[in-house]
Amino acid sequence: MTTNQHQNTSTDGTADEPVALYGFLTPKDGHREQLRELLASLVEPSRSHAGSLVYRLHEQQDGRFFLYELWASRAELALHHGTAVLQDVLARLPEHLAGVPEAYEGWPVGEPGPVSSAGTRG
């Protein structure tokens, strides 16, 4: 998920600290299955990216999809954004969305110790 269309950002994070992206995507009428397949196609490739700490896709009862991503750093997130699989999905996404994704960016707060590449703390 990218936050260039609708964002709520803070200035608390730095380039070498973990960064989270999260938000909701609403399918067009009759496009729920197609959107689910498209978003699900990102889960394993994104999780296997070296900088991915958490990558979760959830389906809501109201039909929206909730995506939560946690990346080791802004640099790792930028590398992910440049991958062919993500670029392909982003190009195909608008035909299945009802409106602009509701997307946000933030940083973990109050977590003890640094985040490891395995997604654990301390």
C-alpha cells in the first residue's frame, strides 16, 4: 500500500527506524473476489522481502480489506515499492477499487529495543 493518495503522517519517525503503513481498500460492487485475489498476491512476496517485519491482509465484514505493513526502515519500504510485483498490482488496482484507498503511515511507539529482521524486539 502506498500513502501518496490519502495520508496522515507524523514527523516522529526517521529514515532508519521502522515504518508502518496501514489502511482500508474498498472494492467496487462485484469486484470483491478480484480485489481479494489481487491483494493476496502481494502477501507472500512482500513477507519474503528482507525488510518486511509484518505484512497482514484482513477482510472486514463490511467487504473492505485492511492492510497492515511494518517495514524495518524507509529505505526497505522504498525497495519494496520498486518491485515488479507491487508495480503490477498497483497498475491493476484502480479497476477494482471504489474510490481512493484510506491509507496512513506511522511508527511503532513504546516498543522496547530495536526491531530485528525477524520482526522481534529486544
